[in-house]
Amino acid sequence: MRQLTGLRPKPELQPKQQRPKQQRLRPKQQP
């Protein structure tokens, strides 16, 4: 059970970094 909780915080940080990367590409293609 301790191993599952340690893996949970790791995948949560990955999707958060992908969000800001997609938003930066959008404004670059618009102008």
C-alpha cells in the first residue's frame, strides 16, 4: 500500500507539466 501512494504523486506531476506546454504552443500558432 505504501508503494501505491508513492507512485500516485509522480503521475500527477507529469500531466501538470504537459498542460502549460500545450498552452504555449497555441498562442504561438495564432499570431
